[in-house]
Amino acid sequence: MFKKLEDIIKKLEGNVLVISINDELVNTFNKNNKVNLYSIDSNKGNGIFSKSKKRTTNKGKTINIKKLRKYINKKSVDYIICNMEDVIGYYKYLIKDTIYLNNNTIYIYSSNKVDKDFLIKKYKRYDVEVDVTDYKNGFIITIDNKNGKTNFFKDKLYFIKDTLYNFAEFIGNILVS
């Protein structure tokens, strides 16, 4: 899976937003001179999108996805590469903002711990083409966002729906345990 991601990174040109990727892939980006790189690292919490040190949680998840739109213009990012395993808790912000910011292709990779059908269903709401490649240790979802559509009212409706889904999951987990 990582070999395929390295091949993808070597071919990229333009503006690339990287969300919480491995150090091996960062080295591959350093070798590619054709990209302008925006980087968000949810584990370290030292990027411009992270919360302040005072509010850092013990889990290490310090990313603040809501600030993306303040720093990056609409449809100005050509490619987005995201490790969904690290930021799955922010999916209701992340999916909406990646569709809003991207004008070409989104690559999402993760281990088999994350439910890929769940992610595919959430992205298909925006009328995008989704392609999944399975590997032994995970999967890569390629999302073609050239014809992706965002709508303010639909985004709010999806946000409320996802919040209610998270609340129902939380209540279900409490009742089961």
C-alpha cells in the first residue's frame, strides 16, 4: 500500500494538502519539487491548524479541521492525501472540507480498522466518483472531485445527520458496556 502511495506522490504536480501522513511519505514529498505542500499533522499538534498547547488532549488528536477554510481558498488544492485512521473522529468536518477545498483528486488511505464502506457512503453524498483499492494491510480510496458539488444547506443537513449518528453510537456504546 505504501509503495503505491509513494508512486502517486512522485507523479503529483501543483498544490497538495497532506493530513497526518507517515514520515516515510513526507520524505517522498521532499524529493518531489513540483508540489506546493500544505501539511497538517494531527499527532504532533504543531501546524497552523492545530489547537494551542494549553488545550492539547492526552490522545494527541490536536487537529482543528474547522480552520482549514480560513487559510486555504475554495477549490485551490489540486490533491489531498489523508491518513483516515488518525483523523476518523473528525470525519464530519473533514469530508465536507476536503470536497470544498479540492478541485481534482482526494486520496484516503487507512488500515483495515476503519470501515471503508462508511467513508464511501459519506463521500458519495457529494456526487463524486469513488474508486477503492484493497491491500493486505489496508486500502486506498481515490475520489475524483472534478464534478463534486457542495451546497450550504445540504452541508448543514449532513452535519446534523452525522452528529445525531455519533450521538446514537455513543448512547449505544454506553448501553452495551
